[in-house]
Amino acid sequence: MSISDDETTTLFDWKPDREEAAYLIEFLGKSIPFSADTQLLSSPETLCEARLPLVALFSSIASLCVRDYCLQPAPVQLFGRKNNRISLFLACDHAAIGSSACEFSLALVNAIPALDRRKQDQMGSHFKKGFQKARSLAGNHALDHSTRILVRAAIQQGIPHYRMTGKGEIVQLGQGVFRKRISGVLTDDTSGVVTRLQENKPLAMQILTRNKLPVAGVQAAPSIEQAKKIAREMGFPLVVRPNAEIVGKGVTLNINSQGELDSALETAASFGHGLLVERYIQGSDLPTAGSEWITCCCNHEREAGRCNRRNSPA
């Protein structure tokens, strides 16, 4: 990508003083989750001492937007500058992933020099929505979480991988007689019966229960009203998810109030496959093999499974 600066922008010239830098770090911490993870925003001095603070900030935020959706995430690299144009490279698995991240990051840094403290709540809400939209667009073109974890582990072992289609979820690991094709947790060795069981969560729960394996207790509901009735019978805390094979999407954990339940049901119902309501069981988070960053139920991320909230649910 290339970024140019002209008489209407201050991308290359803006230099904050310590007070401005401290305010900006605080503002971004509230507006964009996980911005404090970046070394650039570790202290006001670090931001002030950056050669091109806004370009460095653009690079950090763009990298932040795409890191969870790339198989081999890497920071933005600056590889050239000529007059009022600077050239950068952002590694990502699909052009749309990088484009959405860059558009959001550029809009953010263009607004920073004129940031009005009297409108910080309004601006913060605007950028928070923009960050979530950029990540959502990136997620639409990335491999699903389970496939991504397995491919990252393969990369660490030096196993070649090939995405079978541009936007598909099928990946080939290895070559020749040793090759395996995977999609999520399924491989080309997975039987059709097991696949059907995986798609039917209530049936899978019945089989587990019949074999005396402990389960959380899940019930299917065709509508929001029926789901509310089931929820009243179960009692809080609860988990609500779409009744479909959509790994990790539309799931809300640790629901403890009617307001949270209503919001969770609306989210799950938007996928149009019916609803599942189950009891929530408190557990401990464990690091995910092959993944440096994972997302927890409270919609924030932490390194190698370490969450900054106590008693983070599994």
C-alpha cells in the first residue's frame, strides 16, 4: 500500500507533546480494544519519540486488526518514502482482510490531529464500531478459527498447506500419500455419520448422556419465545448459540440477566437456524496450541490464553 500526504493532511508532520500523547493513549484504550498491546502506545514518551507518529500508529492499528485472521501475522513494514508518499507492506491471507484494516486505520489517524476532547465519547463510539466492522470484514475472508489453529500448528511443524479455494474453508496439509484435507475439526477421514452428529448438537448431547458422559444440558428452540421459556426453566447462568454448525459465531456465554438473555437471543436468531439454550458451566481457559491470540467470551483478547479478567469462562 502507499500513503500520501498533502496540504490538507498532517500524516508526516504531526508531533504530539507529552500531554497530547497521554490523552491519545487513554482515548485509544477506551475506543479500540487491545490497543495497549502495541509497543508504540506503551507510554507517552514512546509515541512522542516515534519518527512519524501517525504513520507508526496507522501501522500498529492495521496490524492489530488483522493479526487474528492471518496464518502468519506480521507487523506492517515500511520499505520506501519519496517526497510526500510512503510505501508500506501488510502481510495477510486475503486482500480484503488487509483492505478493511487499512481503511479503518487511515480514517482513525486522519482524525487524530483534530480530535475534539469535548466529543471524545461520540468519537470513541464511532471508532469502536469501525474497529469491529473492520474485524468482521476480515473474518468473512479468513479461515474459521478451528481450521486456522490447525494450519498454524502445521506451519510450526514445517508442514506445507494449500487453501483449496479462494474463500473456502478446506485446506490441504502435506502432499502425496501423506496429505490430509481439513475443514474445521473435520478431515477427509471423518465419517459421514460423525459429521451428521456434529451438526445436530441436541442429538449429540443425547448420545453422550446415554453413555453416561456429563453434559451441560442443551435444548433446542425454534423461536425466541420458546427459547425464553426454556431459559426460565433452566435458570441463570446460561449459554445461547445458533442451532447450526457455525463454529464460535453468535455464541453468548455466562448470561446472568434478562437483558443479557434478550440480546443473546437476538444475536443467535440473526443466523436463522433456530436457537440452542444450555446451562453455563464455569471453567478455566487454556492456551490454544498453535495460536498466539485467541478471543474469549467477553469479546476481548489475551496472549496465550491469559485473560485479564479473573475466572474467565472456558
